[in-house]
Amino acid sequence: MSWGLLRRIEIITCEKCGAEIPDGASYCPKCETSVSVAQIGPVYVPQNATPAEAITAAPGIPVLPPRPAFAGFWLRAVACCIDTVVIAAVFILGSSFFPAFFEKLMPPSSVSFTNMPQPSPLVIVLLVSLGCLYYTLFEASSWQATPGKRIMRLYVTDLNGRRVTFARALLRNLARQISGVFFIGYLITGYTEKKQALHDILARCLVLRRP
């Protein structure tokens, strides 16, 4: 048994009057003289005392991600108009370098409005191919958007909000030809939950607005 423990169980008497002081009292019950620290001695603390159990912190409340801002019909329509102007400018610029070739494709304009010149099938194929390549390359790039969409702060993702691959962007823009039939595929944008056009649904894509 340690010395500190022996001192604790010994009888302590008052230094002034000699009266016995009960265990745990800090003053003499007879003369009310305070007990000195020297009489009490050092307090014994077992070395194997276990620390108090740590209180685990309450788990933080998870923060829900913000709802994506889906791009509506009119924002996409304005972006499409800008892209159409860009594609037409590229087509006209290309025709200026090869005027003889494009004159064969596009017959001269007629004065009569009832007899408008009809583009050859090759011109239609060239325009569709140029437009499809234009949209695919830009939407699969780090921009995730054509110049028109970028001006309107729109971008294309998959259903998980990730950047689309070239194959998915190509599928989406090939499906745009189906949406272009009577524009029905575009008009459903205002009625779908995630503002998806028909080609977005077929390619499993989204068009979102940047904050």
C-alpha cells in the first residue's frame, strides 16, 4: 500500500485544539480552524485510471446538391438561330473559295417567288453533314456547347451531368434530324420534366443552364 493511501486513512487532529477531525472535513468542528494542506498530504490518483469516454461528434447534416437548371425551349431556340448564322457564314465562305463548284449546286435565283431555286440533293447532304459535324465537335469538346449555346450560357451533358462522348454527341445530332420533322421533336421540350427534346431523350442527354 502506498504512503499516500496510508496518510489518507490516518486520524487527523486539529493543530490548535487537538480535537479529532472527521475524514473528509476541511475544518475543525470544535474550534473551526482550517485543516492545513500539510496534514491532508498529497491526493492519491491511481495510475490505471481510465479516461472519460470520448463523446462522439454528431454526424453532419448532408447538404443536398442544387437542382440542375434545365434549359427551356426559347433559350435553345435563340442558341440555334446563332448557330445557324455561323453555319451559313461558313458555307458562304466556302462557296467564295470554290465559286464554280457551288454555282453548279445552286442554280441562279429566279425573279418569280413562285419559282424559287431548289437546292440539289448534294447541297442538302453537305449542309446536314456540316451542321451535324459542327454540333458534334463543339458539344463533345471541353466547351460542351456550340458557340450559340455558349453565348446563351447553355451546355450539353449526359443524364449524370457529365461531359458527353463524341459517339453520344454524334448520336444526339443524328437524332436531331428526326426532331426536325414538323419541329415536333423540338416542341415537346416545353412539356418534358427535364426540358428534353426528342433527340435528347433518344441520346439520353440534357441541356443545362450555367449559373
